[in-house]
Amino acid sequence: MMKRSLCCTLLVSSALFLFAQNDSLPATKVDTTLSIDTSKTFSVETNIDQPIYKLKPAKDIPVFLLGAGWSGYAFTKIYSKDRTSEDRILTLDKNDINGFDRWAVRPYSEKFGKRSNVIFVGSMPLPFLFLACKNTRSDFFKLTFLYLEAMSITGMLYTGSVYFNDRFRPYAYSYETPMAWRTRGGAKNSFYAGHVALVATSTFFMAKVYADYNPGSKIKWLFYSFAGAATATIGYWRHRGGYHFPSDILIGMTQGTLTGILVPHFHKNKLIKDPNLSLFPYSDGQARGISLVYKF
């Protein structure tokens, strides 16, 4: 399922990029004011409309192609690993697991595996929500390309970690897990939690984009709360299903969250004034200067 979701990005993104540079959302008037002291103020103001995000073809295309290309290749390998012999499985001892993760050994649970797939599949089409908002609809192709670029980066990092590491899943250590599951090649794909990383990338990307397009919104926290709740829930269900250790899940959460936030952050138009940033003169009677305040 994860393989199909990531590999299809390579097929649609080439077409998206052809349209992405042509759409743009008119931004508010750029007003930059620099105050040196109470007697001197310089102000520069322009009415030129600016897009919220700018694509950088020389960087974005290679990054996407590398991420999607490697992900497509690695997925054919990590889910076709050789089966482990029963003799090897029987030698697994949970006491060999580090103390932080040892308690998480538990049998395989099909129920929680299916539950986690619901959130995973449900988070993939989130870019279509861009069509529902007037201020993001005109940038649909650009935002979708950025979304796929973020997902391809997460796919590359996740598949790379699993490709070069054979860490047994928690359920492989449990005698209650059917031997057919303990010996399967996929039982060595514990490090790190790919479902968690991809959901975090998807949901936090959406939250970041909403915040950037609606800087004055009082409900921005709802989007970040939803992203955090979705990521935590799928992390918990992957744990309950016996798929990942806590360290796998924490790494997946961290990597996915950072990628989801930083990809749009690094593409943000620097000409757009940040409403949370304030710069004003400062004087205490003896010294004068500039005071910088940022509201979170």
C-alpha cells in the first residue's frame, strides 16, 4: 500500500510542475519599515503582488526526482527481503533489545494494522483540500508539487533507513505471533516507522500551508492540533500492532514533522512581510536602538 502511494508521485509530478510556476496567489501589499531611532524612519512600500511560495526548478526538480526515484527502487527491495529461518527467529531474545524499547515487544495485531492503514490512506489525498479554499485554489498545482516533493523526501529517508538496516519488528520477538509472520522479510523493516513519518509529513505540511496563507487566522492551532493528533494516533496504533519500537516511532514523528514544515518554509517568498514580526524603535532615556519582537 505504501509502495503504490509513493511510486505514483513520480508519474503525476512531471505534469504538475509544468503548471506550478504559472499559478500564483496575490499577496497583501509589502510594507517594510526600518526605524533607526525616534527621529529617523525609512519606509519602503510596494503594491506588486507576490506569490506565497516560489519554486526553484534547479533545486526542486533534482530533489524530487532523487527522492521519488530512490523510493520507487527501494520499495521493490525492502518488501522483498529474504525470509528469515525459523532457527534464527527462535534465537531472538528481547533482553538483547535496548532498555528504552524492550517493553514494546508484543504480538502481531491485524486489527491495529488495519486501523493504522485507515489514517495512512486518508492522509494521502489531503492536497485536494487546497481546492476548497479560495486563497489556495489558484496555487493548487504549485502546492501539490511541493506536497509531493515533501513526500518524496520522506519516502527517500524512510526507504533508505529500512534498505540499509534489518531491525526485527517487535512482533518478531513474540511467541504469540504466528511463525509465518515472524519469518517474513517485512518483519525486518522496523527501523524506522514509515507510516508515521508519511502521515506527519502530510498533515503538518497542510497545517503549515494554511498558516502561511492565513497568517491572521485564529484557528491555525486547530490544523496543527489535528496534525499532532493524527501522527500520535497512528504512532500508537503501529505500536499496538507490534510493528515498531518507540524509538522507531519517535524518529518517524520527528522526521515527518520537520519535512512537512520545512519544505514549504524554505520555499516561502522572502518579500512577504511576516505579520508576527515587529520592528520598532527603543529608548530608555539613556540608550536608543531597535526592538525586535516575534509572536508565536
